[in-house]
Amino acid sequence: MLEFLGERYYIDVQEIENKIAIANPTLESTEVDGQIEPHISVSKWEVYKNLVDVILSEREELDENLGIHSAKNLSIPFKFAFNTLLINNIIKKL
């Protein structure tokens, strides 16, 4: 398990699914090959997908011994993506 800023985090895939699902009772799920396909918001999916991609592709090295001081070297896109996913409960602390 990797630590980041003194905490252990994970990406909650179920929460992503909950966030992108369209909760409209007038829309019925479609059935394909015996499996139910839920309706999703494509725009929300694309945003969350891109935010997770930014998180997973950050190349800046962090020195865990420096703690919060090391976070100053992170890119602006990473900071926005991490904070957005954390606030929306996509990234959770262990």
C-alpha cells in the first residue's frame, strides 16, 4: 500500500458508478444479452475518467519525509483532480 501525504487512499469504483448513474424513474434500463445496462451520464463519466487519469499519471516524485512540504511540487492539474475526487468521495482514506 502506498502512502500519500501521510494517508492511504483508494479510488472507490462503486462511488463512480453511483455518481454517473442517471436516477430518473422514467428511463428504463436496457437489457442486452440477459444483462441490464444502466443509463449513465456520459459527460459526468468523461469528467471523472479524466480526473482519475490525471491522478494516476502524475509524474512528480514525492519525498514522504517532507510531508506536506513535498506536496508543493505537485502540478496544478493534479491538485485540482485530487481535491475534486476527494470532495466527491471518489477518493477515500483507508
